[in-house]
Amino acid sequence: MADNHDDRCHVPVLSWWELWPMLAWGAYTVYLYATGRIFFLLQRIYGHIALAGACLLLAAFVYGWGMRLRRLRAERRRQAEDREAGRLDALRPLCICGAGEAGWGRYVRSLAFLVPLVVGFSLPARGVNALAAVQWGAGDVAMMAQLAAQKETERTEMRGEYGWTTLTGVAQRLSAGRQEKVGAMAFIARKKGQPRDQFYLVRFMMNCCAACAQPVAVPARLDEAALRGRGFDPKRVLAALDEDQWVNAYGRLDPEGEVLWVEDITFLEREPDDPYL
Amino acid sequence: MARLPTGGIDRRDKVKIAVLAAAVLAIPAAIVLPWVHRHLEAFFSGARAQLFGQVLVAILLEAFPFVLIGATISGLVEVFLPPERLARLIPRRLPLRLLMAAGAGIILPVCECGIVPVARRLLRKGLPIEMAVVFMLAGPIVNPMVVASTAVAFVGQGLSLPMTVARVACGVTVAMLVGLAVYAWFGRGSARDAAPAADDAHTHSGCAEAHGRHGPDGAAGSVVANVLSHIVHDFLLLGGYLLLGSLLAAGLQAFMPRDLLVSVGKTPVLATAAMMLMAFLLNVCSEADAFLAAAFAQFSFAGRLGFLVFGPMLDVKLVAMYLGAFPKRMLLAVLLLVPPLCLTLSELAGWVVAMLMG
């Protein structure tokens, strides 16, 4: 295709269509990293790797753009000289402006990079939601125990009568058959058709990215008598327990029923900065 | 003396026109864009759409740096490794060729996203197709990072050594068997002629790279420019296919419950097939998949091994990337042979480990 073109063109010049996705993705990733939103989607180490990748993309863009400008300037000079001399090489403009490149594929591919960018900018800054917990296997006790075993959770502190731990700690204690009073931070999820008074306390464990996050889910129910004793109206508590609502839940473990009976609860206004375990 | 009008537009006029055009476009943009953004935000606040979006963006964010690493290696290979030198490195005997390709993943430690541009480039350079297949399939499994993460993930279950050895052994065996089959199918020689159309269309602003004119010509700037142009091209080409695969994967993750797959955990062969299907749908990076496999405690050793061997070879995003990078016959061979081989070898390895460990 281009064998017959000017020798001066043998260092390729990147077209605007090739360069803009690099700028867009580089800038978008840096934005996600700077605002901390990247950690809602990627595990920490992968977040840092993504930033390094973004810097490479931006560097490639800057270099490519600079190269393009230099070549354009040189070409304009040559064309001016050619005009003065009364000759015009018909092929040379093609290798600069990118005309004559193969097909529409590259333009479609280039524009396709817009799709995830638009989606990304429209997403709320939050972690994986309750629907994912249900879709991805919340409630599988064997898996939950194994997941919990991957994390060190023996850092218990007492808050009142409750030992405060992470949700993995709660899951481990439950699967180990321990009857304890514990508290943990989590969000609410329910399976389809599950009664409102039965729910899961869920947090996700992130291995690499949101696509492979695994839910650690502890089945829970409200202990209405205990809640009343602490001045709560169980009906109002139940009404406020929507999916994705973040709570600090305190209760007693019932290993036989494989459930946490919630005796005290605090509703959080927003999810924590790091929603993952 | 007054200058005669030349009919052209000078630089100042161009700037004025650009500023005027920007001002005219800015007004509707200022109205339309916030409106579009508001509606999109409302749409993605829905649980399923949100999940779809999160998975899509997460897979891309995670995979792009590795594709970029692969594209960089690919660009360096293109510029600094002439086909003649590559030809001299290739052993004549088939078993040696396959072993060399399987071991190359240790020297070029890239994961499954990054290895596609490298394998594609080597294929274009004249690497025999059977070697490209073995390198592509075994590379992400013998990668030292992957071996280390597998060993660490299964320490708690006392399966660190058997799982790591079984993963590497099964991965290399599957890759070599597929390589042999491809060799038998394609015959001798490289697959340069059979490369997909996208390869032939690979040009940079009219400069055809396939003509071999991009070797280092002494000027450092032009070498960097050549490498860069190949990086950009590979990134865009495979990034486009990665995007397609990610869209599919995100759709499957957001709309398909995993309960059905998890429910077959205790049925021997079915469990391994289910885990392989799970690996295909989840698109987990090979450097982190061992931690996920370790969590599927209700599945047998063979099931989890199937997940670890099959995932780096085939998943939704990888199939999309293979489509853009390799000849269709090669892709067909991989699609037809990898699943049954992974299933059989995982079951066999599971049986052997069960015998050895009592």
C-alpha cells in the first residue's frame, strides 16, 4: 500500500484517531486514582498498576503528539518549498493526514473507547452492590468460611458487651460454632423472595477487581425483643433496612441456626471509604 | 505596495474561525451535555446497570496496563528482532520447539492479556504457529508471578505444592498438546499468510509496518517513534477487542446468577466443567485467580485446578482478543481442544493427588 510513498515518511506519524484514546484513558485513570474512586473498582495493588499504565499512556500521547506536530511543521515547510518550485507531491499529504489508511475499522475502534468512558463517568462512587452479592453467591456458607480464612481477623476490641470485628471475623466465628456477641460493619442484601426480616450482612473481598470480588455474607435476623429493650422500634428498623444500606450491626451468634441475631444497630449515612475487606 | 489576495486563509483567520466555532458549539454543549450526564447517572444508579458498568470499567482498568506491557514488548520485538534472527533462535526439532515455547513464559513474564500482542507479533515475525500457540497458552501459567501467587493462595489448605505443580504441569501439557494438533493441522511454517485482515491493514498514517522498513535506522528518535507507533497500534487493535470482550463479560456478570454453577460443586466431572465455565465468565487475571479458586472450598481439587488451568487460556475477553490477533483456524483449534483437554487433565491430576495424599 505505502511502498511507493516518500522515503521521508518512513517514520510513522500517529494520527489523531490513534492518539486520543490514549489521552482519554490515561486522563480518566489518573482522575479515578486522584479522587480515590479507582479503589472502588480495583484492588489496591492493581490500582497502582493502573496508574502506572495511565502514566505510560499519557507519556505515549505526549511523545506521539509532539512527533506529529514536528512532522506536520516540517511537511508544511516542504510543501511551501514545493509550491514555490512549482511541484506538488500528491502522495506526501496522505502520509501526514492519515488519509488512505485501511478501512473504517480504526475509526470505529477509536470511537468505541468512548463507551466505557461515558459509562465510567456516569457511575456513582461506590463499591459493588447488593445485587452482586446475591448474583455472585452470598449465602454459600462453605465458601464464606473459606473466604474468611484468607484474612487475618483476630483483632477484636470490645464495644460495650460486643466484640467488634470485621465481617470475616464474624463469618469465621459463626462457622467455628462459637456463641459470642459480636459487632461488625456491613451492608444489607436479600435474595429474591427472601422475607424482609431475614437478610444478609455483606462485604466484598477483592482479589483483583470488581469483576471477581467475592461476597462474604453472614445471614442475620432482627432480635425484636432485644431491640425493644434498647429503645428501638423493630418495625421502623425493619423498614429502614433496605438493600445496600450500610450498618454497624451488633448481635449474638447462633451457630446452630447459622445466623447472627441483631440486638443493636447503627445506620451509616454513607458507605465507608474502603468498602472492601 | 498592497499584497494581492491569494485565496488562502492565514493563521490568524484560522484561529479566529476556531474560536468562533468553539463559542458557537459551547452553547448547545453546555445545555446538552449536563442533560445527558444527568440521565446517564440516573440510569446507572439502577442496581443492575450499575453492576454492569462497574464490571466493565473494572475489567478494562485492570487489563489495560497489562495489554500495554504486552504491546511494549511487542513493539520492541518488532523493531529489534529481525525475522532472520528469530529464525536462527528456533530449534529444528518439534519437541524442542514446543518446550522452548512453553518455557518462554518464564523469560517474558506477562499475564494472559499481555501475552496476546506479544504472541501476535512473534507470529507475524515468522514464529512457527505451533510455538505461538504453546507460548500463548502456557505463558500466563508458567509466569513466575502466577506460580508464586498459586503457592501462596493454597498454603492455608495444605495444597500449596500439589496445586502449584499440578497447575504448571497441566497447563504446559494442554498447551503442548494443542500446539501439536495445530502443527498437524497447519503443517510446517509460520502463519504469516493466514493472519487476520486486521494485521494486513496495520499501517501508520500510510506507512506500512509490515514492509520491514521500520528497523532501527540509526536515529534514536526514529527508533523510539517506531516502537511507539507499534505500541499504539497494538494497544488500539487489541484494546478494541478487549473492550468487546469486557462488554460481554460485564453483561454475563450482571445478568447471570452463579448459583447454578456453584450448586454442582459436589458432582465430580460436572463440578470441574462448572468451574471452567466460571473461569470463562469471570475473566479473572491469572495473577490473582488462585486466591479466588482457593475460596471455592466446596469444589474438589480437580474442579479448582480446572479453573486455574482453563482461565488463563480461555475467557470471554480473551476469545475477543484472539479474534483480532490470530488466524481463525488457530482460534478454532484452541476453542475445540482446550476445554476437553483441560477437563480430562484436571480430573486425572485430581485423581493422582487424591491417591498420593490419601
